Amino acid sequence: MPAQWLDNKSDVAERAAANLQQLAQTLARPQHVKRLRRLLLLILLVWAAAALAQLIWALWPSAPAGALPERVINPVSAAPSAAVSVSVNREALVARQLFGSPDASVPVLAEAQAANAAASEREGIEKGARETRLELTLRGAVASTDDGLGHAIIEYRNQQAVYAVDDELPVAGNVKLAKVMPSQVVLDNNGTYELLTLFEESEFDRQLADLPAAQPVAAEPRRVEAGAEAGELATGYRAQLYQNPESLASLVRISAVREGGQLQGYRIMPGQDAAQFSQLGFRPGDLVTAVNGIALDNPANTMQLYQAMRTAQEAVFELQRDGQALTVSVALGAAGGEQ
């Protein structure tokens, strides 16, 4: 049975091959080839016509979106509605407070009242206050307003810093700056008010008692220009003033000079390095009365001078030497604005 099935399968394959060969020979005849070419050409023409029709419809302009037909079928008609009267509840509208509450100004008034109360608390606190015994030195004070606000330059252990009212001071205990006045400040030392006076008399002031008294100032002060080396030296000391103020003690020692209770200026003496002190054009005992046009007879100008020297290109010292007016000018260089 399997052998017969294999023989039948072989016969079917031979017949199929013979039929295909006969069909190929038939199509190879010239008349049949010509018909086949015509059939293929007809199919190509039909396909080209269909493609051309699709291209024409794609390029044909279409009607704009949303365009309405010329004739409207079944138009929408709205029935006229009767007029409706609406009543407005004015009380409910007012209760919503659309434009804010009439009591909105109460917080602003409360803040103003609190500020006035704080100013009244500082008023007169310096009366009856004793001099402080804390290791603090007042180097400058700027009273910005009449209510005791402002800033003060206070030194503690050769470290200077600027403090505002209510700032804590670096001493031990709860000590705050309570009030700023032109020549003194009030400290709050654990609820006790103490005074810190500007330019207290020191041992250095007593050492200057033997210096000759100032003579009448000449009308035309003599001007001394410091050299380039002095300018570089002054630029370096100006940088130390804002980075490490206590390091200036090696150059100069300063003491306030008063006449009749009025501040006249500052007496300067050489520090540890007397050679650099002289190189800048100064002499022991010079009385400096102004710097860059800022008079030193008012303690309130100390802060102004402190800020002005940050960007100054030149330091001009107006001083009195042996009873005569003298001006010492030191160039600080272009780097002064970057301090």
C-alpha cells in the first residue's frame, strides 16, 4: 500500500510538470505574447486613471469649516420668555465685604502704635543710668532718628563691629544695645540701663598733656603729598581697617581732643612701627581735624567716614601741627573701590 501511494504521487507530479511546460510553450507563442502585453497595458492605464482622479480630488478646494448651507432646514426658534424681575438683597451683598473689611486698617494702626510705644519706652532711659563697667569701647555712633534708633561701632577685645538697636553685644550675659545718641549709647544689661560714652579719656590722653597747645591756624595750609610707596602702604592699612581693625595698633594710636567740652579732632601718635607712621607723612602729636572733607568735630560723622573710606581713591588728612594747618594727601590707588 505505501509503495502504490508513492507511485501515484510521483505520477501526479509528473503530470503537473508536463502541464506547466505545455502552458509555458503556449504563452511563448507570438500571438499569445502580444495579447498578454495588451492585458498588462490595460491594467496600467486603469491604475494611472485612478491615481490621477485621487490627485485631482486632493487638490480641489473644499468648503470652509463651519460654513452654513444656503438654505437652513428646520431652523431653531426660541420661544419668547417673559420678563423676570430679580430682587437684590443689599444686606447680604454688604455682608460679603467684596471691597474688604472696614477694620482692615486696624493691623496697620496696631503696628504704628507698637512703634510709638517702643519709642516711648526708650525715651529718657539714659537719665539716672550709670557708666558701664563692661569691657566695651564706643568708636562711633549714628543716631538716625529722635526716638533713639541708629547704629553704633562698638569694640570688644580689639574686635570692632556695627550694631543696631536691640542687637545683642558679644559680652557675657544678656546685654543689648537699647538706645543710640550722638555721643553715647545706652546698654540694657539684664534689665539695668548703663551708659557707654564715646571717646572716654584714657591713659594715652594723659600722656599728651605735656604737648604744646594749639596755636591759631594759618590761613593757607601747607600741603604734603605722600609718595607712591606711602600710597601702597596706606592701601594695605585701609584693607586691614575693614578686615582686622586691631592690627592698626601697630601703626597709630588715637585719642580724642576736646576744648571747652567740644570735640576738636583726634591726636595721633606712632604705634609699634614708627617708621611706617613717618612714611605716611605724619608726625607724633598731629591733630587730625578732617578726612576727605568730613569734619571730625561731630561724633555722628564717624559712621559716614567709615563708609566713605571703603571706595575712596585718595585720603586727604587736614591736621594741625605745631599750631599750623597742614594737609597730608595719600593716594590709595584704583583698588580702593574693591575693599
